[in-house]
Amino acid sequence: MDLKDKLIASFMAFENNVDIDHPVHDVRSEAMKNFETKGFPSKKEEAWKYTSLNKLQKIDFSIFPKEENALEYKDVKKYFLHEIDTYKIVFIDGIYSSFLSETTHDGVDICLMSSALTKPMYKQVIDVYFNKVASKEESLTTLNTAFSREGAYIYIPKNKMPKKPVEIIHFSTGNEASLLVQPRNLIIAEENAELQVIERHQSLTSNEVLTNSVTEIFAAKNAIVDYYKVQNDVSTASLIDNTYIDQKDTSVVKVHTFSFGGKLTRNNLNFYQNGQHIDSTMKGVTILGEKQHVDHHTLVHHIEPNCESHQDYKGIYGENSTGVFNGKIIVDKIAQKTNAFQQNNNILISDKATINTKPQLEIFADDVKCSHGCTIGQLDEDALFYLQSRGIPKKEARALLMYAFANNVLESVRIPELKTRINKLIATKLGVRLGFDL
Amino acid sequence: MLKINDLHAKVEDKDILKGINLEVNAGEVHAIMGPNGSGKSTLAAVIAGKEEFEVTQGSVVLDGEDLEDAAPEERAHKGVFLSFQYPVEIPGVSVTNFMKTAINESRKARGLEDMPANEMLKLIREKSEMLEIDRKFLSRSLNEGFSGGEKKRNEIFQMAMLEPKLAILDETDSGLDIDALRIVANGVNKLKSKENAVIVITHYQRLLEYIVPDFVHVLHDGKIVKSGGKELALELEEKGYDWIKNEAVV
């Protein structure tokens, strides 16, 4: 049985365990129909030209983990941003771990999607927001919607800000030979609210894991959301991340994606600007080796006038790794005075590494400022000579230059401890002792 | 200390150095002057080991050792320092961290442990005061957004930190106002000793009022066409380079 058939069969089993009379289940059933029709995307589709899911589909993934698996905090502490206090929503093999989590209902809701989808007190919010910005067409998103049951639920009411950042961490323990998990996150920042989220997926063994995640983020008027994705998983873990963001007037949403690991990673990041004077920022640092594959697909839809979007993705590709950047910007006819900037710079440090980069601009307004730039290059020889002439060996000099190349993406990281962590990850990833703590 | 014998070098297919002979002893200051395009900066880069230039003939010998196969960092470890005309910007790496890396790499090459942090701090403080560098400046990204003067002062700061045997200052005076020039020159003079040597590459005589050379060489079309004492620099300032070019042709 191929994976698609298995999923269809599993849906019936899934229905035995959820309330099928709940209105949310109509949404699931609708989504399942779409997935049944469309199936997994193939390389024939333009959006999947450079990323193939064929090999993943041949793996016999378990759809439901058999039992809950416990983890000791001390064994996984390093994956948390333990230098600071945070709220934590932790899942082990797709199942919520209350032991590792720290949730709250104190003025804000930082808790579980399974509660939000079932308890009457959340019904109103779910009716308004659930599956409202996520695509009802894109097959992997609909696959997630069909099986949506668990994930993080964050609701920040008007004028509120949680006392500390929120970490959403998914561990997989290798309890199953191969596991498919489909987290579903819903994040709402009401008017004037502010929120910082760090999301991480971490496999703890070399058993295959595939995560097909959907996150919906709603930023109301004047809200500020910083979202950080740390993708540094093992070489048998694949991730398809579908993030949909709905922004209203004068809201500011920044998504940083740090891709340093994993087998196959696909980031579908979609911004919809439903208001004026909105600021949307997407930044990424990608550093790959081995046969790793990362595909960044961004979309910014400028629907109303006077908004801005900023994209800055830096990639360093070594060994046999492959990178894809596809940045789509749509500016509607009424979205005058739009400022949309897009930058994608890449360095190839191996003859066998590949990058496919493609800006895609669809501009229907005439009074806009849009710019895009893609570069693929090697390191600057003059800069290399400068560092070497100071006694820094070529290998370390190269690493220092790559670090400098990626660095400006980090400037906008607003959690200093996270910034330090990422700096260290970059240094480690580049494989050198730089002689100082970055 | 440094012996350059009949040095020829080219970049791509263009011959730039066409037979340079130069001997620099410890304790000496040499000035190399010459019109634009005469090969001054190339000479500096070739001594420092820039791979882009191909040495086709002759040799660069430091303390009896031919540098032909030495990488730029190895030359640095042996005590060669080049102050760049256009220092490169390295965003995200502070001046302090950069110096730590450079110093510890040099120590590693000599089989020494990392310099202890307190010693490093003391050294940084001492040298930055000498060059009248603000402490805040040291935590800024290397050369990023520095003014021309700041870049040059930072180059001399690096020289002070690394204490080279042979320092080559490539157009260190360009882009400096008179105050900055004085600070930079004072720094170089304080670093001068009987054990080390300085080669000052400059277009103008101005810097040589502050860093007084023992010898002045005029480079023209890839060759040293005239050498003399410090008075030669004054003569050049007065008469320009044309008379030397004419002399060279004769």
C-alpha cells in the first residue's frame, strides 16, 4: 500500500477517536476529500519542480504512534533555550508531554490544540480562526487539516504580552521504525498584542520521521509576532512546514528560519496582508552539507495599499546538498505604495552542491517599489587574503567569511540568548574553532 | 632581514614587477614611492603572498628563508604584516574578536597555547590607548561602516597587536586628515625598534615627515629606478616623477 492509500485508510481509524459531530470534523472531511483527489504533489508541478517526495512516499510510516514515550528533561535539555525562562509546549512522537511542558492560562492561553478543538470555551475562537488562512487547495496542507488534532494553541488577547517567549518543541524518539507526525498550530495575537515563538523539531534517533506541519498565525491590528524556526534535525528527519500568516493593519510579523540540518526540508511560508501599513519580514540562514535538501517557498500577497515586505535569505551549500529558493510576491492592483524587497544570496562551497533560485513577481499596481536580487557565488578572494595576511589559516578564514555573510540575517533576532545559540550553531556547522565564542 | 632578488611578477597575463632588487635590514625604514600603476601595491601584495600574483622569476627571502611556497598566513606567522590600502569589511566579527582569532592562530602556529583572556585584554587596552582608539570602537564589526581614517588607524592597531618583524604600510596615508596621520605615524614610530623593519609605500612625501625613512626608492614600470636617502622624497615632491621617468628612459 502506498502512503496515500494508507493515509486514506487511516482516516477512518482516526474518525473513531475524534468527535465526528463537532463542526471541526466537517472541515477535516472536506480537507480529506481534497487530499484524496490531489494526492502528494509531484515534480511535474511547478511549485515542486526541484523537490521530490517520491522516496519519502515509499517509506512505511506509522500514522499513529502506539504508545506514549517518556523523556528525561536532562537528556533533552540542550534542545531547549534553557538559558532563559520560557513557556514550553512539548510533544513526543506527536503526543503532548505535560511533564516537559509549561503552559499557562494566566491572561493569555498558551496550551494545546486538542483542548481548543474540543472544549466549548474555545469554540468561538475556533469558529473564527481555525483553517481560515490555511490553504484549502494545497494538498499537504489539506492532509494536515484532515488529521488535525494536536499541536500548539496560543491566544494572546488585546494589549497583552506573555511574560516570556514560547517554545514549541517536537521530539521523535524512534519508538516506531518510521513515523509521520502532523502537528497543527494556531496562533492568534489580538490587537496590540505581542508574542515571541521558537519552534523546533528534533529527532533523537536515526529512525525515519516525516513531519507535515501546519501553522496558522493571525496578527490583528498593531500586533507584533516574532517567529523563529530552528531546523537542525538529524539526517533521517524530513519536514514539510506550511505556515500561513494573516496580518491586519500596522501589524508586524517576522519569521526567521534557520535551516542547518535534516534530510529534506520544505518551508512553505505564506503571508497575506489584509490591511494597511503592514510589515512582513522573512529571513533565513541555510547552511547545508551531505545530501541535505532545503526548499524555501515564500509567498507575500500584498492585498492592500501602503504595506511593506522584506525577504532576506542567505544560503551556504557544501558537499552534495541542494537548496531551492522560490520567492513569490503578488501585488494586487489596489495595493499602491507597496514596498516589497527580496534578496537571496548563496555561496556554493562544493562543486557538487546545487542551488535553484527563482524570484516570481506578479505586480498589478503601478505605484510600487519592488526589488529582488539573487546571487550565487564563491567567497571574496580579497577578503580571504586580508584574513590570511593576519595569520588566520585559509580554512578558518573561509569560515569567518561565511559567518560574516550569514550574519546580517541575525541582526533582527530579538532574543539575545537565541542569537548566541544560532551563532554557535553556525560556527559548529561551519566546522571550525574560531578562537572565540561567537 | 628581507632580500628581494630580481623579482618578476604578473597578474593574469600582465607583467607588473619586472626585476625588483631590494634589501631591508632590521632597524631600517624604507619608503617606496612612485607614480600610479608603477607596481607599488603589487610589490606589497607579493611580499605578503597574495596568490593572485604569479612570481615568474626571482625570490623573496625573509631571514634567509625563501618565501616562495609560504601561504599568506604562514608569512604572517613568520612576522610579515601588510597594512591594506583598502581594508576589507567583515560584518558580525568585532575588532576584538578578530584580533583574538588572529593572535591565537599565530600562537598556535608557533606551538603556543591561547593567550590568557586577561593578558589579551591588557594588550588590547594598551595598544588601543596608544592609537587613541575608543573602547566602543573595538566592539564594532571589523571595518564595517568605518571612515577611511578609522580603517587606517585600525590597521595600525592590528600591527601593534601582532608586533610584526616586517611591516609594510600600503598607502596608509591616503584618506587621512592631518590629526589622524599624526596619530598613525606616532603609533608606527613607537613600534619601531632595532629588531624590526618598516616599508612605507606612499605616493606623497607628507607621511615621510612623520615616519622618517632611512632609504627612499622610486618604483617605475615595475622596477626600482632610483634609490637615495630621505632627501630624495623632498626632491620628488618638488619636481614630480617625470624627471625620474625620463632618467629611466635614458
